[in-house]
Amino acid sequence: MNIRLDDITHPQVLALLQEHLDDMYAWSPPESVHALDVSKLKLPSIAFFTAWEGDPASDGVLLATGAIKEINAQHAEIKSMRTPKALRGKGAARAMLHHLLAHAKAKGYQRLSLETGSQAEFEPARNLYASAGFAVCGPFEGYEEDVYSVFMTLALPQAQ
């Protein structure tokens, strides 16, 4: 598996991001959808990563996406974690999460937070985050309490 910083132009990436948005709008009311579209994922405050099997320039298969959005110098947010439906259960999401954690630590963030859904469809994501040490918290950075949202956070160990 090759995880790399991505410019969000590959057709497989665009298709997976559209699948992500389609599901978010199918599972939650519009005012409770916090997924970012492609234009927002290209902002300078966001580092967007993709995980590939093979070479994306030729026969590669996209396994996962994930992003880190800087809130401030100490705090960042995970965005756009997604694995194609047909490729779930192969460890790509866990590998992407570990990569995002390593990136956040390298950037010196002290806290990493996220918003995910409260519905049954989001249970695998909540379990993945909990297994990495994320704990449920209150809303952060402009979010508000919402029955459709679960907020989670993790204090990151600092290098000595």
C-alpha cells in the first residue's frame, strides 16, 4: 500500500469523494452533513492523502482517502476518511488513520478531533477511531450539538 499526498485530480479519487458525499446526504439531513467537497479539500489548510495498491498513473486501485484540516497550530481535524464499499475490511482505513496520526504528530499538533455520524452506518468508523484512542467529546471549532453527529478527540503525544 502506497499512501501519498494527493492533488485530488485522479478520476478514482473524484469518484470516491462523490460516493462519500452521496452517502452523507443519503444518511443525514443536509444541515447535518459536514463532509467537504473537492474545492474545500483543496484549501491550503488541508493536507489530503490517498492510499493506493499499485501505481495510480497506470493500473492502481484507490484503497482509501483521508485528510487533516488545520484548525490552529495545536489542533487539527480529520476529514474525508473513506474506503470504497467494495474494498472495505482489508485494513486500508486503519492504515490511513495511522498515517494521518503520524502526519499530525509530525506537524506538532497536540490534539486531533473529528466529527462522524451517530447512525448505524457510521458504527464501523466510530469503532475504528475508538480503537486508536479517540474518545467522545463535545462539539469543537464551530460545530454545534446535533443528534446526527458524534464528536471525538485524541490528545497527541509530543516528541521529547
